[in-house]
Amino acid sequence: MQLNEINNSISLLKDDEKNLISDWYHTFWELYEHRCVLYVALINLANSYISTKDDSWYISFIKSKTHYDWTSRDWWFIVQWYIEWQQISYHLPEKYWNNVKCPTFEKADERDWHTSQDVLDRLLEL
């Protein structure tokens, strides 16, 4: 079976069935939950660290339930942070809202059009 056939088959599944797809060690859902919790932990750790650091290195965080253009996604919010003027952002399920310890804004900043690869590169620069 070709990769595009596999992806087409997956697209026909119900959401709860898609979440059960596994690499034989972890389900997609489990890996996604780990990604969310690790991101929350990283934000909170970095946010607590910067309060003890001098101003020679710029970093800031915001969270919002609304995008810069006033659109939103049900049950999701966005967390953006700037490291030396470069943006990293992820959407997180609303259930993590109270876990993210950073300032709340009425709307998010405009996205700097970073790619998924940009985010990976920027995270590795930390």
C-alpha cells in the first residue's frame, strides 16, 4: 500500500478512531498529549526563569483565545512567545488554559509566518 493510500484511508476514519492509530508503542493521541504537556511545562519553566534573568536577552509570552484577526477556534487557544524577536506559537486544547502561566491578551499578535521547521529550529536554539 502506498503512503497516499494509507493517508486517504486514515482520512476516512472517525476522529476517535484516528486517535487510536499507533506506532506499536504510542497512539497518535498519546503523543499529541505529551507534546501539549511538554509545551506547557516548557513555557512555565521559561517564564519562571526569565523573571530572574537580566534584560540582555529578550523573551516574552502571551496566550489568547482569539487570533490577531479576531477569529478563533472552538476549544483551542494560542500561546505565542518571542525569543529575540522570533515567534514560536502553538494551539493548545482549552483544557490546558489554566495550566499555562503567562499573560492573557484579548487577541494574539499577528503571526510571523514561521513554519513547523522554523519552530523546531527556534526551540533547538534555546
